[in-house]
Amino acid sequence: MRVDFHTHSILSDGELIPAELVRRAMACGHDAIAITDHVDMSNVEHVVKTVVKAAELSEDYIKVIPGVEITHVPPSKIEKVAKMARKYGAKWIVVHGETVAEPVIKGTNRAAVLCQEVDLLAHPGFISDKEMEIAVDNSKYIEITGRKGHNITNGYVVSMAREFGAKMLIDSDAHSPDDLMNYDRALAVALGAGLNDKEAKLALETYPADILNKLL
């Protein structure tokens, strides 16, 4: 099984229209894909409603999950934006975590894992013990990313997730067609980040199947 829970289209900073993104993912061997364009308070309604339409119109290809990535939103506003996204039809909510590659404001990771509406904390950088503990308590998924720059801390994130028992997903954070990862490439990212074979199978097969059963 190959499912990518973090991708971008031209609705934010990706290169492809949603239909082409979905078709490219299908050609890459995906079973499902979440379109999670960047949103904040200003564009969440437009993006989510458009992605919902795109998901419906792309259903002849593979399963498409309409979602968002809440990005550079002040921590105090993350819950509000997440609720707005749900209201407009988002089924999968990602928060752009405190990656070392961008100046994400401190407190974003904590706000994300505390928010009931959030499903996945993306590229969380040097996530703290307490933040990881909260993530586990609140059943949040933690991302191991294939994205250049964001992946610098993958090894650290894996070690923390393992210590606290967090569930991990392997995502591309694709912005261009070349960013999409087939199963073998995603497996290489997982193993390269330090997951063992059992953990990699959970991240690439078991957890994605569980999520799809709930969402679709």
C-alpha cells in the first residue's frame, strides 16, 4: 500500500492542478493521496471547498482525501483555523510543524498536538519530550518527511517517536511531480531515518490502512 498524507497543488505553492497531482500519484503506484494545501485564516474557505470539489472529480483515479496544511498560523489561532477547515469539508488536517528549515514560531508544535481537530504534525523539527507525550496522549500522527530541508531532523523525530510510542507516517510533502515517492522510495526514507522493518511496515502499510478505513 502507498498513501501520501501530505501533498500540495497550485492551490498553494505546488506545481500541479489537483487532477494532475492525483493522476501523477496514481502513476507512481499510490492507492490514495491527501491534498493538503497551505492555509491560514485568509484562504481556508476557498482552498478547502476547491479541494473537496477536486477530490470528487478525481475519484475515477485513486482515493483522494481533501485536507489542509495549517501553515505559519499563530499558535493561538490554530484551533480556530482547524475548525474552519472541518466546517468547509476537510477530512485530514495537517499542521506545519517547527521545522528547522523555516522560521516557524515556537509553540506551534504544542498547539497542534493539543488541538482535537488536528490529525498529523508535519516535520516537527526538534520536538520536545512534553510535546511528543501530548501527541501520543491525543492520538496524533507524527510525520517522517521526504522533503529536502525538513528531513534534516528525521532521525531525531524517529528516536523521540520510538521513545514515546508515537505513530509515524512517511510523507513526501510533494510540491512537484518529482517529489512524489513510490513505495520503495518511501521505504528508503523510513529506513534512512532509522525505522526498523517492523516500524516501517506500520508507517507505510498498517497506519495508512487504518486511516483510510476511517476516512473513506
